[in-house]
Amino acid sequence: MADHVKLAQNHVATCYRTPLSPFRLHFSADNDDRRLLQPIAPPEPSFETRNPAMSRREKIESMLADDPTDNFLRYSLAMELRSEGANQKSLDLFEALMKDTPPFVQAFFMSAQLLVDIDEVDRARTHLRDGIDQAREQGDAHAAAEMSELLATLGEMGEL
């Protein structure tokens, strides 16, 4: 009897899923040298396939209704509103995230970018400076560096 079969017999009813196959191989002491292939149940439908007619914003809002404190969903909604051109609503959400405890660091950077886009450069600088401080406090060197780079670029536009 092959070594792999003996090993399988020692581990009754262990399962192994091959990396490229939608089948699960079941080994047990009862099936001797045979391998039984059974298809794996299809995955649960994703949120997108259950609600194909909803826009991304509507999907995010629907998920937020279930968990209104989810910062990533709130951030995603702010980003979606920004892409739709609802700048003030987007800024309001970013600023709410910036006031949370702890502040959501990415909101500082994205709000600053939005403020630059709508020609509120001084306000963008303030958001960036506050964001850099928060990023450093939270140990997020990458975010601090990104915001510092944008702040330096805005400095080239001249301080008012």
C-alpha cells in the first residue's frame, strides 16, 4: 500500500482541497486506496450579486445602516460621494472621521486632496498638518510621509 494511503488512513476523515480544483479529496480508513471526489458547495452570493441594481453608494449606505460606526464604510461613503461630485457631503463625512476617537488618519489626506480640488488650499494645509500629527501618534509613518509630501507640494503653491 502506498505511503500516502497509509498516512491518510491514520487521519480518518481528513480533508484536503487542491489549490486549483473545486473538489475536496476525502480520505478515510473506510475507502482503502480509493479517493472520493466531492464538489465543494458553491460560495454564498456576494452582496453585489444579491443586489445588482443598487449603486455602489446605495450598497455602502445599506451596509452602514447595519453598522453606522464602521469607519471604513463611512470613509468609503465619503469617497463615493466625492466621486459623484457631492463635495460638501464628502467633506462633512471626512471631518466627522477626523474627529472620531481615534481619528481616522486616511480622512485627513483625502479631505486635503478634496479641499485642494475645490481651491481651499489653506484649509487643506491645516488638515494635512493635523493629519501628520495624528499619523505619527498612531504610528502610521506611511500616511505621515504621504501627507508631508502633499504639504510640501502645497508649500510650493505659496503660503498665504
